[in-house]
Amino acid sequence: MKKEKISNIVIYQAPNGAIELKGDFEKETVWANRMQMAKIFGVNPQAISKHIRNIYREKELERESTSSKMELVQNESGRIVKRKVDNYNLDVLIAVGYRINSVIGTKFRKWATQTLKVHITKGYTINKKLLQKKYSLFQEALSDIQKISQNRLLSNDVLELIKAFNHTWFSLDAFDKENFKIKKQTQKSIKVEAQKLYQDLEIFKKELVAKNETTIFFAQEKQKGSLEGILGNIFQTAFRQELYPSIESKAAHLLYFIVKNHPFNDGNKRTGAFAFIWFLQKAKYRFIDKITPEALTVITLLIATSNPKEKQKMIDLVILLLTGGK
């Protein structure tokens, strides 16, 4: 089952074709008539009518709140005909789906049950395919979640505030004591090509130049092969053992080496930050929920302004952010 909002239309993509349903997003529902439901579930309209009659007769749903007369415009032999047709909302559609005896009806029930199970256990449901097409809607949803979280904190007392940021108090104390307690890191074999990093950095550079946010000297190596050497360093071994065995450690050292070694004429901090998230993405490491744009900015600046003697502290701090710490 695939549902997509286009203006005021919801498209239900059934195995037997796409059906257009009228959307009523103010009331958070959709509307379908008997013919549309028959196509969705792969049965004849008479079967749909029987189930709807039973749904109302058994008081499973109230007719007044779940049905509405809507105008249907059809072209019949070149003549435009307008008729008032009964339409039913999402509650009826779901109720029919749980009663219908067809292969598609069975698939619908499995989909609905699984979606409900995920929503109850996780507290939310996500349509991944829809997010890929409607990323702006996803960003809006994230913004709404952030507002809800902020309102929750503002409405509760100071104990809730302390609890919500509990990890912060631990991390700040651990930073002062240089005693980070880091969770188990990711031991995973990964191969990345320096040439691919160079190519993607060039794309990054073109984007910044196009926005007048940098010059042609950005990511221009002082000595050819410097970046390739740094990338090689994070994979170096000693006595047949990797010096930086985890994904987190490799990523942290990549960021540190680029920022502190200044291999480029300009843009070492931005290039280091880009290479850091580029490497994590290539490693298929889930970092978006841990390294926000703001957090990446802060840790990059911390490394840039840190004393070289604090190298291990900076590395541990980055790993702490990636692993979640305590």
C-alpha cells in the first residue's frame, strides 16, 4: 500500500493500479466511493455495499460522521453527467478492508496491522519511500517534533530539564577529568578510495563557489597527495593490527588530521568536517541523529583551537558524540 498527497488528492497504489481518492486534510482523512473501494480491494461493488451496510447496521461506525454526498462528474458517450454519489471516509475504508475476503484484502490487513504495531511500539510510523520524494515534508515534521520537545521542557519543572540533559552533565564532568566512558565502538572492515574523496570534495567546492562562499583556493592542496596521505594514515597498521580499529576512531582521526595538519591553502576546517561525514556515510554509519550540523561545527572549531597536547581529548570527545557516551 502506497499513499501520497498531491494537492488535495491521496493516491492509493494497489497492486491492480492507482486509484485517486479525495483528500480532506483539515479533518485528516480521505474519501472514497464504492467503485473506488471495489477497485482497491479487487472485488465487485456489490460486495463493498454489503460490507458498508453491515458496518452501519452493527453500529461499528456512525453514518453521519463517516459518509458524505459528493458530486461525481463523468463523461458518458460524450455527454457530461453530474451525479451525487455517497463517499466514505478513511474509517469506513479501513473497516471494509478488515472485512473483505480477497487476496488484496488480506494484504491490506497485514499492512494495516503491521503499521499499527509499529506505531504503538515506536510511537511513530515512517513511509521511507514517501520521505525520499517529499523530503520537505519530512523536514517540516522534524521541525514540529522539535517544537513539541521544546514546549514539553518549558511546561515541566526543573527536574524534567535536568533529566532531559542528563548526558550533558556527565560529559562535561568527564571532559574536565579527561575520563570519558565510551560505549563499545564499531569494529567493521571498510575500504574507501582517496580518488572518490577528491572527486566529491570538488563537487563540494563547486557548490560553495557558486554561492560565493569560497574561492578557487578552497581545498587546494599545498602539496599534492596530502589528503590521500591522511586518508591512508587512518588505515595504518602496526604489528598487523590497525592503529585505529573502529569506524568511530578512524572518522575522528580523519577530522583531526585534516583540521590540525592544514593540508590545504584554504578551507581546512570545512574540508575536514566534510571528509568526516563523507567517511561515516561511506561506512554506512548512522550518525545523523548524533552529529547535528551544530554539533559538527562545534567539534570542528574545538579541534581547530585546541592545544596539540589535547589531541587524545579531542579524539575521545568526537568518539563520545558518535557512540552516545555513558
